[in-house]
Amino acid sequence: MPQPIENPADYEISPVIHFLNAKDVKAAEINRQISEVYEENIMSEGMVRKWAGRFKDGPTSVHDEEGSGRPFVNTEDLVQNVDGKVRENRHLTISSLSNVFHQVSRSVFMEL
């Protein structure tokens, strides 16, 4: 059994969905494979269906398009904001930071 990849970002999972969808793999099977390699319950089957539908019906890019609703994160501003929060409370965890900064994936905090 493969070693699970913990806390993957959306940009890591969407290309997998795109690839398997292009091979006509059903959403349920895509979801099973994603759960096997990443974490269990990382993404619902309904969400996999939604992503697969996007790739079939529209743009084939796995990257966020301008105006997609996902805010651009300026790394310098992010570092300053995170630094300010950590200085306020030195006992913050990555989980608590990700609750404060919803637009940032946990993997970004691990890189800071």
C-alpha cells in the first residue's frame, strides 16, 4: 500500500483528476485512488465529479484562472501577517494559522 501524502494542496490534486478524467476513469474510481494516495476523505466524490465536469465541459487548465474567485496571495504580505499573528501568540499551530488564513493551504504554512 502506498505511503499517504498528507495535506496536499488543490493544485496537486486537480491535475490527477484531470489526467484520470481524460482516461475516462469514473469519478468514484478517481475518488478511491485519490483517497488511497493522499488522505482518506481528502475530497468527496461529489467534488471529484464537479472537477471532472469542469474539465470535460470547459477549460482544461488545472491552474487558477484570473478571476476564478481564488485570491492571489502575496508572499511578502502573508509572511508579515503570519509573523504578526505568531508574535501575538507563540503557541499557534499550523492548524490554527490555517483557520485564520483560510485562503492559504496548510502546505504553504509548512514552507514558511
